[in-house]
Amino acid sequence: MILIVGGAGQGKLAFARERFGFSGADAAPGGPVWNDFHLAVRDCLRAGGDVAALTERASRCELVLCDEIGCGVVPIDREERRWREETGRACQLLAQKARAVYRVVCGIPVCLKEEEPC
């Protein structure tokens, strides 16, 4: 599994398409690419689901793309803080299992981890 993180609108999807050559259909539910993982965490929390199980499912995908939502002002709303914290924890677990982790900023990918040289 490869994890790609970065802020909203920073070019994660374009990088993933260019570097790994997947199509939009690959990002469909049940496909090899899990786009917007952070939104799945939010939906899971709202439904009272198990974020650990969700993270385990995501770790079986080829690519997981997730917005960084932990930067900036800490939300005053308890649910928003919990979402932010749970997403961060889930990304830590995904990064541990990933064979590669990239952070995309301003359309520029930065390799954080890779089994083979970036």
C-alpha cells in the first residue's frame, strides 16, 4: 500500500494518477484506490463505527489518499477535534504499514518513506 497525504487541493490526486497510472474508475468504492480517506473516517465516527477496522480495510488498497486535517486552528467542536485526532492516528497506522508514503504540497511530491529509494 502507498499512502499519499497533503492539504486539500494540493495535487495528491494528480500526482497519484501521473506516478502510479490509475484511472478514475480505480477510485470507486471497493477499487484499488481509496481517495478522501479522511472523509471515510468522519463518516465512520458519525455512524459509531470502528475506525481501526476502517483503517485495516484501507491498508489493503493499493493507494490511499488522505487530506491533512490536523494543521491550523484547533476546532472548538468536540466532534471535529475527535475526527481530526482519529484521522491522524489512522494515518500513523497506515504509514507504518505502507511501503511508501508521499506528502504533496503545491503539486510537489515529497517522499517520506519508501522501501526502495524515492
